[in-house]
Amino acid sequence: MSGKHLLALVGSPRPTSTSENLARYLADGLAARGWQTDIQRITPVIQKPERWSTLEAQFLAADVIILCFPLYVDSLPAETTLALERLALARQAQPSRQPQRFLVVCNCGFFEASQNDVALAICRQFAKEAGLNWSGGLAIGAGGALGGRPLKELGGMARHIIASFDMVIDALHNDVDVPAEALTLVRQKAFPDWLYFLLANFGMYKGALDHGVLTKINAQPYLQRK
């Protein structure tokens, strides 16, 4: 047994989410190596203040904190931001602070993983202000294609994510920096551009058909006419 403790924070407000499945893969990998692991969804804790003290204690005691969340525009979900602000203050108030690693996984519905970069920069600033050791930010594009399913059920579409996560698990277990290869690999596109846009357009037309507005798909009701 390693005796190390992981706290995985899930920033998605959904009861079942892609973010939680990403967190669970990392937590399961470390648990298999003897780590104590806890997975906490942030939204229920924010909504029920009596649960905050438990989360804060787990945060301060963990050797590694992993935050997994979905991109909301360019940033984090509001409740996740609020939680990070409170956790930073809690750690700053500690008279003596143990070294703690902080890793972030952000997934977005956009095809390009680079859309996550602003949110990752926000998380890195949080790590700096909280006095955490930044272990890297992993950016995943086209997160909607994962469908909230466990990575192991996704086959080849998630092969690059699994390979990256396995490197992350090795690095965290051995208390070394996450390799740059892992941060680069996870950004790879799961399928070609043309296929993504084909499927996206199909989804748009199907949605219009289902709602009876297919013939009005090019309508511009607010176009100002001279």
C-alpha cells in the first residue's frame, strides 16, 4: 500500500457526467496501486453547506488533487469557481502546508482542445495562489462524443485519452512531473475534421426535423430590412 491520498473533484453540475467518468478512470488507476481515493462532486457540496467541512478536510489532507470539469464558454462552472476560491483561502490559512500536487482535466464540446486553454490558465493561477504544485492541465476536445460513458467502453475513440491518462497515473504514483507527451497526446482529435462536421450538421438537421422547423432552417426573423 502506498498510503497516498487522492481527492478527485468533479466540477460538472450533472449527476452523471463525462467529467466524473474521467475522474473515475484516474482514481481507479491510483486505487489499483494502493492509493486511498475519494471522488467528490462539487455542486451538491455547494448546495448543501453542511457538507463543506468534509470536502475542505479532504482537500487539505490529499497528496494529489485532480479537478475534472466541463468548459462553460471560456471558463469553469460557477459553483466550481466558488469552491476553488474557498479552498484557496482554506489552504492559505494553514500555518504549515504539506506539498500537494494539483492536476486539471477540462473537456469541451468544441472540436478543438485548445478552446480549453483559458480555463486551464485560470486553474493554474488558482494553484499558484493556493500554494499547490501545478502538475499540468489536460485539454480534451469534442467531449460530447464521449457521451458520459466510461473510457473503457469507448474503444478506439478514446485510445489517445487512455494512453495519456495511464502516463498521468504513472507520474502521480511516482511523484514526478506529468510528461509533456501526456499533455500533448490527450489533445489529439478522436476523428477527422470532415467527419466531425458531417455529424454536427446531421445533428442540427435532425433536431430541426424533430421540431418541425426543417423548412425554416435558413429563416432570419430578426434580419433588419431596409
